[in-house]
Amino acid sequence: MYKYIAKRLLLMIPTLIGAAILVFFLLRLIPGDVCELRLAGTGLYADPEQIKLCRENLGLNDHILVQFATFVIGFVTFDLGDSMWTGNPITHEIGLRFQLSLQIAFMATFVAVIISIPLGVISAVKQDTWIDYVVRSFSIFGIAIPSFWLGIMIILGLLIVTQAWTGVPWMPPIEYVSPFEDLGANMSQLIWPAVATGYRYSAVATRMTRSALLEVLREDYIRTARAKGLLEKIIINRHALKNSLLPVVTIIGIEFAFLMGGLVVTEQVFNLNGLGKLFVESVLQNDYNLTQALVMIVVAIFVFTNFIVDLFYAWLDPRIRYS
Amino acid sequence: MVVISESMVESDIEDLTTGNSWGAMVVTMLRKYPLGAFGAFIVFLMIFLAIFANVITPYDPVLNSFENMLTPPNAQFWLGTDQFGRDILTRIIYGSRTALFVGFSCAIIGAFTGLVLGVASAYFGGRFDLIFQRVMDVFMAFPLIIMALAVVAVFGTGTQNVIIAITIPFIPRCARVVRSSALSIREIPYVDAARALGFTHTRIILRHMVPNVMAPFLIMLTAFVGQAILLEASLSYLGLGVQEPVPAWGLMLQGGAEEYAESAPWVAIWPGVAISLAVFGFNLFGDSLRDALDPKLRQQ
Amino acid sequence: MRKIYSKLALSLVVGGGLALGAVGTASTAHAVKTGGTLNFVVGSTITTSDLHRETTFGVVHPFRPFYSLLIKVNPENPSSPTDFICDLCEGSVPKGTDGFKNYTFTIRKGVKFHDGTPLTAHDIVATYNKIIFPPKDVPSARKSFFKMVDTITAPDDFTVVFKLKFPSGSFIPAVATPFNIIYSKKDLDTYGYEWHTKNINGTGAFKLAEIQPGSHVSGVKNPDYFVKGRPYLDGFKSIIAPKMAVRLNAIRGDRAAIEFRGFPPKARDDLVAALGDKITVQESDWNCVLLNTINHKKKPFDDARVRRALTLAMDRWAGSKYLSKIAIVKTVGGVVFPNHPLAATKAELVKLAGYSEDIKASQTEAMRLLKEAGVPNLKIDFLNRGVDQPYKVVGTWAIDQYKKIGVNAVQKVQPSSVFYDSLRKKHDFDVSADFNCQSVINPIADVTKFLGSSGNNYGQYEDQPLEDIYNKLAVAATEKEQRVLMREYETRAISDQAHLGVTLWWYKINAYRSYVKGWKIAPSHYLNQALDNIWLDQ
């Protein structure tokens, strides 16, 4: 097992190196730079001297390999540097946003689980009946709606409905408050995007639950249980469901990793100050340092989640760890 | 001797891929999978609208006519007009062209490239496979929308570049799935036999391995079409999608949903409905295809 | 003032019941109430808090309330381009002596920085030295505004003297620019020139409470503020909300009371329709103009006939009528801010190419010119900026206008950084959306945008006769002379040579919660943001 863990850990390194190279050079292919944007972006006369100076100060005039080395050494020593847009240390920029993204990811995953597992079970048990069709249509519809459209409609709907009922229009708060400070305000902001996102991501998990359960239901031991005359309910709950959950857990784990930094559009619609929104802003502002740091963090989370999932599998299935 | 064994190998493949029963299977699917049939119906409706757009609607999708700006739905403009006085229904109908073009281009290019790379990786194995897998890992881990964002920023906006941006992240996702199915086939004796007979790599890959990974490939392909349409809408929301005055659903929704959701809801609602319905259709179709092609899930 | 009232009358027609309260002078019309926190939304990300090196309104709105200026635009009359009053100086703004080469400011006594240090003339000298003569590695975005300044000295603790190299009408407006916030000499000496990018110590009406990256900046009342009885508010919070729909909904759901930049017309209508007299609207022409910059280095745009045809294609009067319903643009104007004494009257405007009220005749003329130039079926790449309001909306209109004279334009919309790269460095466009957006209205300085030699002109042309007219204009003594020269300049720049096409001037619409009182709209979103005069009626 240790050997397997060591091997899997080693395999993470090339992925991280690859991602570092990719993001570094991809960013530098994007035309424009942060100094031009900051100094000329408002249409005022921009002093070329000042733009030069700004580039100089940010190290943008250094040789590209020097810049790359600075980036890699910084990442290895956990010194992410300063944002080129705000001048703040990147850890300071990311702190609160990470907390928000983590909370949203947890809440959305929770919503996805409570939607998808019951629906997946119903859909499998009632395979090819109208109930199955309704459930599947409902879950597939979740991924068919453009997320920003859904978000805008939710907010507008809330404003209109609350005004009609109470006379005073209400919308979710637009700034993040930590749940430890004010749980009510925190929840009233995050519940909406969490439900919208959770519903969206339940579609894949519902399908996975359904097909995994269908597969298990055809196994011999289920047939034996049926032959013994056990109640169908007990067969599903005790035997089948437990054994079919593994792929579902996997898919949920991977989605969770994606939610960290992947909620690019939803965060903008709800004005959530999370990693996804920061991501878009940093790319569009040519803030190399910040984008690089964010990509490396997101890739690291992704790789690490995959590692955990693999370990989990290996622990359950000895064939994997000895092959 | 050689000739006989070759025909033997091919008949084996016929059995494995269920050969000419493909057509029959489609018919069965329509009967057995009403959801899939409904999805297929939406898809065909879209294709129909796209092909006959200029016959169906009398209006121009691009020309501004400010006298008619933001007209609510009426007998003349069934779904109303947008802020530039263009008929929304017309733009939705023409928009299905853009959606299908973007959707299919991305799906086909992405899935085929993925197919070739995935099968090649599985077939050659060894160091090539190892390196290739690490490269795919990088692309898989890289945030999809950020990749698309960067590609559009590098090449500029416009339909072609949007297609490139959406296609790139599809490739590793397809390659990964195809590779794992191809790996299981690689061990089956007939591929060894074909190799022993001295067939070229290309021939073995194309004639023997590719047909065997068709099921997961087709599932990926249909899923990609829907995803591409949605991604185009997301890119539009970020201002990086297809650009005015091209009729495209995501673009119509971007300005419309942001500014006119209340005062002119028809501007904000209909393109959203079109996107949702199209993606819904492709996903229903794909979902049923998955059921149909996966023998373990078939109702006994 | 007259302007605001007339515009309000218009909104009444558009939107129904509107409160007029906020427009009246706060102190006379109502008893001012103190207390409360003003929440407002800012549609931009925030860079550093050192305004001297920044250019976006996104830093003016949250940070300006912490600081004072030497002189400022009169908050009671912000739409006037000439009404400046003292902020940290005393008395009236100096007129200049020694042939307008010497400006002596008397500094207010008893002013304290937030850390308790008293303000003296030396702080102002140190600040302006940082702005005008920064050390080699210290950025200063508006250094070039002060090319006329020779020395800044403090003969005693409460006098500051600016000596100019040559007299310049743009000196006083440059000093009033809201980015020139005053720092303490002690901070600059002790902590150096980088300290203010992350720390705040001013003499403004508010003290810093918190900066939360990406979320908000908040301030609390400064009890030692030098204007007695001000500020009225206990504090403020500027909330970052880059998406327009969020800002609009925030006001509707009362998560924020006001947005100081400007809303599109439909957003105003939605707010008024939903909340009636709980929303107040102020509107004004905006000192920003949308332009079409033509790349003279690309064929056939080196031909004045082709450029004239492109500007003739624009039906500005109809565009104003329709676009003002869907975009933040409205007024048809020439090179000067509309209604300014130096601006062209309508009778003067209609003589310019593309300003005629007979659009059919203009279009026919345009097609004739294209044919004459040998390019009847012209295709152009139209570069635009990936921002909806007003760029993409007006861009879509412009493409349609081109189509009507047989020009096939393809819109290439780019994110801001890529857009600037094309416009400023690559020059790979045929025609590009461009804009001139200034804070303090200063037409003689603002119209340099149309000179080929100007640093923010991207048309790549040289036009010596135009430069000559400008040089005369810059030193013209009387308004009458300036007006004549301005017409000559305007006709050559946008009609005869048609170097750039002026499309429409922006139009600022501020729709906000009626309980916000005391704030007056300025013709620029940079101006009148000290917040000390705002109070909440609740």
C-alpha cells in the first residue's frame, strides 16, 4: 500500500509541473498587459514613461526565463507573491475568497447529494416507467439551463415575489459574512447559489446512482436475496444501495474539486466574492501572478482529490494496488 | 491461409460490434426509449429550423429597425423584438444555425481528436502512453472555463475562436474515456492476432480498435454538443462569445437577461428557453443512448 | 442647475412619480438629519489606494472620502466647468499673479490627519512633489498634467506657492482633479512612497474602517473633520459589484442606496416602476464621448473621402433618439462637451459631415464618395471593447449604419486588455470604437484627443494645419477668439479630414434611493465624491 501511495504521489508532480508551464506561457500569449490596462484603461492620456516604469516595477521587463524561475521558486517555497493589480500579497487576496468558495462547494455538494441519491434510487427501481422518465427529465433539465440565466431569474423572482407579498423588495445580501459571525446573513446569501449549483450538479450524480444501482440489482447475491423472499425495500436499502455508492462518491468528490474555482459564472451573477470570480478578473486584467497562483491552487486541489479517490479505490480493491 | 484468418478476425469483430444491427437498434431505441426519442425530436427540429431558417421567417436577423425596438409579442412579431428592433423569433431560428454549428463543430473535432489520441495511446502503450497520460492529466486538471477564456483572449473573439476555445478542453476528456475502453480491448486476442499478421498500425487501429470504442465515443459526442452550446452561452455572459450582430442564443441572452429581464421579459426569456430546450434535447438523447449502448443497463 | 431640472421633468414623463427633494439645496429645503451608514455599489475592481498612481473611478469612489484636495469642484454646483472652491486652502481659489505664472494658496489652519498630525503647507508641497516630480521609480499617472509647473514651495507653514514655467489655463482644473489627494509629509518621509498603496491616512471626512479585498471598503465618521458639523453620515460602505444587474438589483432590494457611475435608461425605468417615489433620478450630460477612430495607416483609410463617407453614414439625430432609450448615450455634439460655451450650436453642428438632419442626402453623398475613391463595397474590421454599456450597444448600431451605405463591417469585440493592445500597440484595426473620458471639464485640454500627435490618439496621422490651429487655440485670450478657433479646429478634425468620427456623448443617469440627500450629479463620475455633504432621510 505504501508503495502505491508513493507512486501516486510521485505522479502528481509532473501534472503540477505541466500545469505551471501551461499557465505561465498561455498567459503571456494573451495580448496586452496589466500596466497598459491600469494606466490607459480609462481613456485618459497615458504617459508612456509611466507604463514603462510600471512594467519595470512589476518585473515584466525581466527575461521570460527569469520570470518563470521566480514563479516556480515562489510556488515551491509557498511564497505566492503579490497581485499585480492590487499589490496585495496573494495569500491576503485569496483568504476570504477561499473560505467562501469552500463553503459554497460544501453546500452545493450537500444539495446535490440529497437530490441525487433518492432520485437515482427511485429512477433505478422504477426503471422505464413514467416515474423514471419524470425523474430523469427533471435532473437533466438542471444541466440544460444556462447558470447565469437561472441566477438572474432567481434574484429577479425574489425581488418581485417579496415585493408582492410584503411590499418591500428583498434580495440576498451582496457581501459575504462569515458563518461564524452571522449565520443568518451568511445563509440568506449562499443558499440560493448553493441550491442552483447543487441542482445543476445533481444531474450527473443522479445518473450515476441510477446506473450503478441497476448494475448491482442484477448481481447474483441480490437475486439470492430476492429468492429468499426478502422485502424489496430491504434489498435496496441494505444490500444494493450500499454497494452501488462507490462510483457515486467518486463522482461527487471530483465535482467538489471542480466547484472550488469553477463557479465562474454563478459567482458573478450573485456577486459572490469567491475564487471563480477572482479567476476571471485576474485573467482579464492580465494579472499574471494571481492567475498563476489560482491555477496552481485549483490544479493542486483537483490532483489531490483524485489522489484521495484513487486511494479509496485501492483500499477497497486490492487488485489495483498490486498491479 | 492469411486470407482466411483475416476474414475470421473480421467476422469476430462483426459479432462484437453487433454489426449491421445498428440500424435496427436505432429503431428499437425510438420505441424503447421515449425520452431519447423526444430528445431526438428536438434535435431534428433544430436541424430543420437551421436549414430552412431563411424560408421560415420573413425578417432579417441582423438589420436594425429602431421604429420597432422592444415591441412586446404581437401578431407581427410572435415573440416580440429586441432592443435593436430585430424580431426575436427570427433571431432564435437563425440562432439555431450558430448553436448547431458551434455545438457540432466542437463535439466532432473534440471527440474525433480525442478518439484518435485515446486509441493511439492505448494501442502503443509504454512510454508514449505514460507521457501522453501526464499531458492529458494537466489538461484535465486545468480549469475548463479558464482555458476557454485564455484561448479567446489570445486568438480574439468570434465564432471560429469560440469553437477552438471550447474544443480544446473536450479533447482530453474524450481521450481519457476512449483510452480506458480501448485498453480493455487491446488485451483481446484478435488484436494480437492482427498484429502478428503484420498489419500496419493504422489499419489495426482504424479497423479493429476504433469500432470497438464506438459506444463510449458516441455517448461523449452527444454530451459534448449540449455542453458546447452551454459553454458558448457562458462565454457570451463573460463577453467573450460570438459577437454582434451574429444571431446567437448566448449573445441574445447576455445583453437581454442583464438589462431587460423585467421591462421587456420576452428579450430575456426566449433565448434562455431555446438554449435550455436544445441542451435538454441533446442530453435526453445522449442519456438514452448510454442506456441503449451499455448492455449492463438494458432491461432484461 | 437648470439642466438637472429640465432632465428631471423628462424622467417624470418616462417614469412616473419622482421625488424632487434631493435636488434642492440640502440645508435650506430640509432639516439635515445626521447618522446612518451609506451603502453604495461600485462597478469596478479596486486597484491600490494610492490614487496618485491610479486612473480608475473604481478607486475614487471608495478612497476619496478619506482624503481632501487642495481645491475641488463646487459640490453645490458640480455641473459647472469653472466653479472651483477651496478644500484645504482658505478663501477663494487664487487667480494667479505675475502674468498667471504664480499661484499662492493660503492653507487652512486646524486641519488634522487621521493619526492626529496637524496639516501644514509642507504636507501639500510634499504631496505635489510626489505627483509632479516623483523619484525615478515611483509611478505618478498624472505627472504630465503638470508640465507647466516649475516649483512648489512653502514660504511659511500655511502658504503654498506654485511657480509656473508658462501661463496655462489648464493648471487650476488639473489641481482640482480628484486623484490629487493630500498625504502627510511625515508618512512620506517615514514610510516612503509605497506605503499609501496599502495604508490610509488623510484629512477627509471619513476614517478607514476596513478594506476587504474584492468585497468592500468601509469608512467611519472622522469626528475631527475640519468642516464643523460634517460629515452627516456615521459611515459608509462601498461594495464592489462589477455586474450591472447586481448593482441595479442591490438598489432595488436596498442592499445599497446609490451607484455613482450611471445606469442605462431601462434600468432607471425598472427602478422607478418598481419603487415609485422611493427612487430619485438625476441626469446629466457626461464628459465622455464615444468616437470611431480610423486607422490612417491602413488603405483605403488614408483617403479623406473614405473617412468622410464613414462619418456621413452615422445618422446621429435618429441615433440619439433611439440609443438614448437603450444605452448611456444621448446628446449629439462635436468635439466639445455639449452646452459648454465653446461647444457648437445646433446650427453650427448641422454643417459638419454626418450631422445633417437629411440622412438620405448624407448616405447618398457617402456612397458617392466611396465610389469616387474606388471602394464601393468596402469591408472593415470594427474593433470594439467587450463592455456592454455603451460600447457594444453603440457598436452594433454603428455597424448597421455602415451597412446602409454598403460598407460591410465585422465587429471584433475584445476584452479591455486585448482591445488596448490592438488600439495602442498593434494598430491592426480598420476602425475602432474609442472614447475620450475626462474628469474636470476643460475643453481646450480635452480636445487634444483629436491631434495626431497626442498620446491618446490612435489614428496614426500627422496633420500640421490642425496642430497649427490648436496652437493658436491654446493661447487664445478671449472666449470669443477661442470659439472661432474651436469651430475651425472642429471642422477640420471631424468633418473635412474626418480623422475621427464623433458618435454620441454619454449621458449619466443616477437612479437611487430617495432617502439619500445632499448629493448632486456632476458631469463626470470622478467628481463630487467626498461624501461629506450626503445625509440620509430615514
